[in-house]
Amino acid sequence: MTRQHIPAPDVAMAYHKAWASGKLDEAMVYIADDVVCDTPAGRIEGADAYRAFMAPFVEMLINTKLVAVYGDRERAVIVYDTVTKLVPSGPAAECVAVRDGRIVHSRFIFDRLPFQAARSIDES
């Protein structure tokens, strides 16, 4: 199967597996140079900005548990829960659009409040 024919759920799973293993460089193989990412904190554009967004999270990640993956050739939704150095449970979902085997758009859905609360306790 050529890269452009990889179904979106397979791309989402490979991307997730890489960053969940702490391998951000490997995960970035699945991110398009011109990726657009919508997060609770705002829009991120471009692979360099995306890497800068993901790096601190990957560094604090302890574990992740996959909940579900759904999709078709062009879109996928992946739902997972994470354990990080800051919070014991950080459930999240990503809806990704894939073109030529790379994520071109991602919408992250997660609750920032537990992370903000944990950071404010650390700063006290």
C-alpha cells in the first residue's frame, strides 16, 4: 500500500503509537509541513510550531491508554487517556484529516483545567 493510500485511522494510530512511546521525531513523520492544529489554547500552524506544542507534553507523559479509533480514508478520530507527571488522568480526543499519509489538520479536544490546576500547585 502506497503512503497516499493509507487510511486515516492507520495514520492516526501510527502517529499516536510514536508519541506515546516518547518518539516525537518518529511521530512527526506523520505530520504535514503545513499542518493546521486547533487546540483549546488556539490555532497552531506549521510542523515546527506543532512540534513545539507537542514536545513538553511528550516529555511529561508517563503512559497512555487507547480508548477508540474510528474513521475512513481521509478522517479519523482517536480517543485516549494519558497519565502525566502533572495529572493522573488526562483524557483527550483528536480528529485528524489525512492527505498522502500525513496529518494535515488536527483538532485536539481535552480539558486544560486539571493541567492548569496542577501547575498552579507546583508554583505555590
